[in-house]
Amino acid sequence: MAAIELDLSELEPPHPWERVVEQLPKLQQGDWLQLWHHREPIPLWSLLKRLGLNYHCIPVSALSVEQLQQLGAVPPRAQYWLLVWNSSDTESASTCQWLLGS
């Protein structure tokens, strides 16, 4: 069980999309993607839905103190924090929900 963390906050299109797509096949049971981005990657949502993946996107400014402590250093240009996990993977879903504070 592990996070695959990607800092996409310094990248311009289409490089963030490409980096995410490269990582999707690597998700194993219990794994999730943790992404930092400088904008909300709206075009990614339809792809994730088609692949049966769940996601949650939060502006960095909306993260709680507890979440920030848990996550550690936020990349300077990051404006959004995203989690992506397989909807049929209860282990990663549970971890992501915990990280989200749900």
C-alpha cells in the first residue's frame, strides 16, 4: 500500500496529463495517486471516470491544518491537491477517505 506522488505544479500541458496516464497502469491493490497541480485538471475527470477510478480535488487553500501536517511540504506552485484511486479497491479507498478527513 503506497501513494504514488507526482508534483505536476511546474509542468505545462500536456505534460501533467502524460505523467498521470503513465502512472495509472502502475496502480496496484492499495495504491493511489497523490497529485499536486497548479490548476484544476478538469480534462482528466472524464478519463478517470471511464477507467472506473475515483478522484477528489481540493484547493490547497482549503486543506485543514491536520491535512497539511499529514501531507508535509506542499510544492510552492501547487494550488490543488488530488487523490486518485481504483473504485473497486477498498484498501486504497479507505486510506484516501481517511486522508480526505471523511
